[in-house]
Amino acid sequence: MLPQIVSINISKGGIPKYPMDSVRVTFLGIEDDGHNHAKHYDPIQAICLQDMEQLKELSRHGYSLSPGAAGENLTVSNLNVNSLALGTVLQFFGGVVIEISKVRKPCYVMDAIHPQLKVDAVGRHGMYAKILREGVLRIGETIQVINPFLTNVE
């Protein structure tokens, strides 16, 4: 099965983020997606990805985690986000291209779900990416993983 977008999530700031059918992506991130902390307004963290499989696994351990609950913008399937090397390029069927840029570390905001979550989610809390090509993302789009050392995306 090809990796694909399961849910696209935004909010005015903080968690949870709520589902959208489609969103416009710019070099600064997803339009109309807010953040409660200035540190999140960084082009290297323009978008946050999380695996649906990790949300399900953490939910089996007692956490209530649906898409967007932990603040990710894109909930994806069949991608294994945390196994991707920094620099891995992801090209979405609709044309958006992003590059994995930073490991997402759980912080105190997860305490709103459960204080232990920020410990249990280490290494499986998703990744941040910067935008290489702007466009529109839609639920169900497939994702192509491109060699992390590729420097020119056509």
C-alpha cells in the first residue's frame, strides 16, 4: 500500500487540531493553522507529520489519540514517519513537496492528554518538515518517498 494522507488538521493554536478536507500549503506552513508558541513559527517546522499507526499504538496503551489530537498537521498511513532520515523528500500526488527537517519531541502540551504521554511518545511523535513546493493538500493523496540525498526536485 502506498503512503497516503489520512487526515489534515489545523487549529487557531494548540491542541487538538481539527480535520479539513483540503488546505493550502505555503513556505511558512498551512494557511489558517495557528500556534500558541512563537517557537513553532519556523519554516523548518512548517508542517508536522504523524503516523496513524503510531496514534493507534499509543491509543492501545490508554491514550485517547485521534488524528489531530496531539497537534499534528498531517496524519498519514504506511509511511513510518519516525524512520525517515532528515533530508528525506516527500512528494504528494497533488504536487506539494516537503523535506523532513526535524524530529518532533513531545512537550508539556501533551499533559492536557495525559502527563505520561510525553514520555511514552518519545521516538514516535512524528517529524517536522519544511516546504519545498507550495500547493494544495487533500485527504487521500498518496505520497512518494524520494531519496534523502536528492537535491533537485522536478
